[in-house]
Amino acid sequence: MENYRDEILRVENIVAGYGNMPIVRDISFNLKKGEILGIVGESGCGKSTLIKAVSRINGLNTDILGGKIFFEGQDLTKISNEDKRRLLGNDISMIFQNPEASLNHSRKIGIQFTETIRSHRDMSKEEIRCRIGEIFESIGLTDVDRILNSYPFELSGGMAQRVAIALAMVLKPKLILADEPTSALDTTIQKQVIDELLALREKFNTTMVVITHNIGVVSKLANYTGVMYGGRLVEYGETEKVLKEPIHPYTKALLGAVPKLGGELPVGLAGRPPKFHELKDGCAFCKRCAYAKEECECFDNKVTQVESNHRVICLREA
């Protein structure tokens, strides 16, 4: 496993879905300590299925149908439930799109933090309070006692999401998986959450995979960007390269649909993403692509390495 020594996360040719229906198809990427990967795409492209597959959280009902997922060289697809329990929350944490998915509305915030910490650490009450205060301060939450004594439903949506981020960070995990962490927030709170995630990365050197449909979030947050369509990463590379010099027609269409101040009007993308039970061989995007040829319908979805850190799945580049 020496090849993985400097890596936190390596995903190799993952195929995942529900039952025998593959959603995520042959996806690979790797991340080192402190790197952030942003994955973008329309609703229904498989983003959330990917993050659920990587997390290996029981109850999310995502089946691994092929491939491997390595965390610090350990294959998460093969570890026992007990080893998984030790990793999740401690070394790997998840931020859900809606804080209601990670916060129990029948228990006060302070109890939830205490239970999370004591499930992985032998810490005194004073040490726990100090750890919580440190994490809250790092993301700009100052009214610690009031928040800890509140129920989640007593907090605003933005405050609840920041508390959920703090809960994910309280054990200082090495990897955070975030599923649309800003989608339910207004613009000003979105910026705060992005700034907080970046501050956490700077302070704790945390690696992150962030799922979003917001190109602006990716441009501010991620070192690398993966563009997802039909369950595949159709383009992957350094964020600046992908956003400024896109190659795949779908990436270009996504960027063309983003409103720009003082620029051209956004152009919508006709059609809809494919339903996974309807997918056939060939390029999943060809029916919506302005450059499609007849050969695209039988394209083998081969990955083309354009540069060392930039790859694409497109017949035009194959």
C-alpha cells in the first residue's frame, strides 16, 4: 500500500447504486491531506449516491457493486462494522444537505456533542466543554452556552447548519464528506459556510469532498473539480483549469447557464438528464450535445488524459 502513503482518500473505479441498479459508474479520484474536491452536476446525475458510497454509513442503503475505496490505505469496502464505527465520526465525518438529517430535534445540542465525543474519546466534562468551545470559535459561533442549551428547532436554518458543521468537526476528522452543505441557505449564509469550511481546512488541514450544484461554491472552495453526468465524472481537473478552459460539452453548458454580472445572458440547457434505468451504451449526454455524432451513441466512455491533472470522457478528445 506504499502508493497510498501520502493520500487520505483514493477511489478506484467505483460502481455503486441501489440493488442491482448502478448509478455511479467507474469513478476514480484521489485526494491528499488538505485538498478539497468539488463535484458539480444537475440534480439526478448521481452526486449524492457517490458521497453516500464513499461514506459507507449504515442506513444510507447504497450498495458497492464494484471498485475500491481507500482511506489512508485501508479499503473501506472490506472493513468490519466495528472498524467502520471507529472510523466514522472520528476520522471521517459527513455534513448533510439538511441539518435535520444530522441533528436530533428531541435532544439539546450540548447532549448531542457530548455523546458524539464520548463515543470516540475518554474525555472529562471540562475537556469536552473546552473542545466544543474551540470548534465553535473556529467557525464564528460565539454564544456557546445558549446554543448548547438549545434544541435544534430553536435555531435558524443557517445557525443549525453551522452547528451541524461544528458537530462534524468536533473530533477533528481527517476527511469531511459534505452533501450540498449550502443549498438550503441564503446567499449571505452560503458565503459564511464556505468561509468556515476554508477556515477549518486551514486550521486542521482537513481533506474534503463537497457535492454541490453551485458552480460559485466550487470556484471559491475547491482545489479540484469533478463534473458529473449520467453517473460518470465526465471531466475532472484543477478547478481553475476546468472552469476557465472546459473541454466537455456538458461542462461548457453548465458554465454557460451561470448568470454573470454585466456579461451575456445565461443559456439554458435543453432536455433533461437521463434516467438511470434508461441508460444504454454510449455517451449519456449525446442526445443533449450540440457536437454529437452518430458514433457517440456507441462510445465506450474511455477516459482521456488531457494533461497530468485534467481528464475528460468525450469522443471528441479520445
